[in-house]
Amino acid sequence: MSLIVIGLSHRSAPVELRERFAYPEPQVVPTLARLKESGLVREAVLLSTCNRVELYAVADGGSSDGASALAEFLVTDRGCREALTLEGALYRHGDLAGVEHLFQVACGLDSLVLGETEILGQLKKAYDAALAAGHTGRVLNKVFQNAFSVAKKVRSETSIQRGNTSIASVAVDLAEKIFDGLQERDVMVIGAGDTSEKTARALLSRGARSLFVSNRSFERAAELAAELGGRAIRFEDWEQEFARIDIIISSTSAPHYVLDRARLARLLESRPPKSLLLIDIAVPRDIDPEVRDLDGVYLANVDDLQSVAAEHLRTRRVEIARCEAIIRERARGLQPLLTQGAHPGGQTGAASRSTTGASAGMDIFPSRS
């Protein structure tokens, strides 16, 4: 019996591929159910965010054969068979290497923005969904609880999360550079989820003049706007305020473009001649990349934010070694669990707390240089 991690992330695949593998929240638990019914796994957790899609599983047999079968399941389920021919797009980690990878993800060491904190909440949500549906068992319960414990230890004992550690804060940094400050700038946030809320708060803290919030659920938009001192706009009416907007930050769960080139070109006709910054932090993407061809329009998606994130990486690189030492030390404690494997039948239930560990990972395909 083996612990297997298979997936793709911002490190291995561009957003054009990641968005095709992304799972909307309502599809996650049904996908886990199909996976267990297939007999490929005893336990499973599926994590799908803007920067990664990863499957954590406990399967019978060796990790190599199990990983190949899970890769086949993912590419078939998402209709992305060409991913099997893309060097380095899908990666795999087995047993202790899988534990170490999970710990690194939980601590923000594998994130686009080094040390970001949002990923821990996303991991907890993914685990809780799988646990509630009965798709976890003795192994994943213990591994994930240890991941949360290690993340807390890293946060309290190192400085890896000091400074700007989220996609939202990096997006706002970019906006400041484009406009040389946010004073006198009017901002619209499309989508009132967690990332949008953090971005809105950061914009206001940096001096944005006004904030508009538009969301498919007007009640949620109104709630967020009231909390932040902004103004809520119904989703079907946001175009009415377009002419005065300088920055649009879009992060919805729409399966298609919220703003395409033809629509934006029409809106620009009634707009004063001034720059427009579009920051698309959604996966699948909200904004058609062809809008870059329009005069005065600047577009940045989650991959474009990598260069800004690299600036923050340099200031915290010294902390990586300390974090990895904590991870390795805690990882060794899970060796007996992985050696013994899960109880027969993949018993589910409340997770216990303990220590954890890991070692080097193995790729299904060679990594990109």
C-alpha cells in the first residue's frame, strides 16, 4: 500500500493547461467518489486552486503503478490527454516524498508567492470535504493533521511569511507600479470571494480612492462593500461604472471569460483616454488574453505575477533552509505509518495528531530545466 501525490502546479504547467485541469468546488467530492468506485484508491483528497491541482491518495500496490493509473484518471476525467506528452507537466511523489511535498505546500514553500498563507486554508477545506464525505482514512487523516501542525510550527518559528505573502498583495504591488501609486485611482473587484476580499483590503490600505464590488450574488457583494466602505454593483450592471475605473481585479469561478476582447473594445469606445489595468487572478481565467492587443490596456494573470513574487522571494530565501529542516525532522515520525499502510478497508474517522516527515520526490516525466 502506498501514499501517492500526483498533480500539476504553476511550477510545471502554464495557466492555459492548469485551467483545464481545475475542478469547480461542486465537482470535487463527486470526483473523489468516482475515483474510489474505480478501485484505484482507498483514500483520497483533491486540491484544486488557481496555482495547482493535486490528488493525494492511498492505493494498493507500488507507488509507480498507482501513480500511472491516477495520471490516466486525471487526464481522462479532464479531457487533457495531451498533458501526457508535455514534459514535466504532471509530477508524482510517493510515500515519504509525498508527505514532504504536502508539508511544503501547507507551509507555502511551493507557492508562487513564497510563504503565502491562503494555501493552508485551501488545504484544510479540501481535506474537510474529503473527510466529511468518507473519502479519507487512517493514513491521510494523520498525514494531513500533521501537515497543519507543521505549517503552524513554521509560521511561529521562522520568518518565511514576513512581508507580502499572498497573490492579492503581489497584485496590488503591481498596480502601484503601473500607476505610480493608487491615490486618485478607482478600483473594481469582480467576484467577492476570499482572494477578492484580501485584494480589496490591500488596495484600500494603499490609498485607493474608491472601491466597487460586483458579484453574481449581490448580497455577498453588498456585504463585502459595506464592510470595506465601498459600493456594491449588481453583476449585470458593472459596465455602467466602467468609464471611471482604473483597475479591475477579477477572481470569479465562471467557467468562461467574464471579459473578452470584443466586449472590452466596445466599452473602451465610451471611456476617456486613460490606462486600464486588468489583473486576472482566476483559474479558469476570467479575462481573454487577447485584450492585451487593445491600446492603453494592461493585463496580468496569475502567471504574470511570478516576476513580482520573485522580488519577495529574495528577501525570504534564507528562511527556506530552516523550514525544510523542520519538515524533515517532523517527517521521520510518519515512517512507521507509511511502512505499515492503512488499516484494511481504508477506515475513515477523526484524525489523530502526531509528527510527520518526507524525502525526495519522483517525477512521472523529467522536470523542466
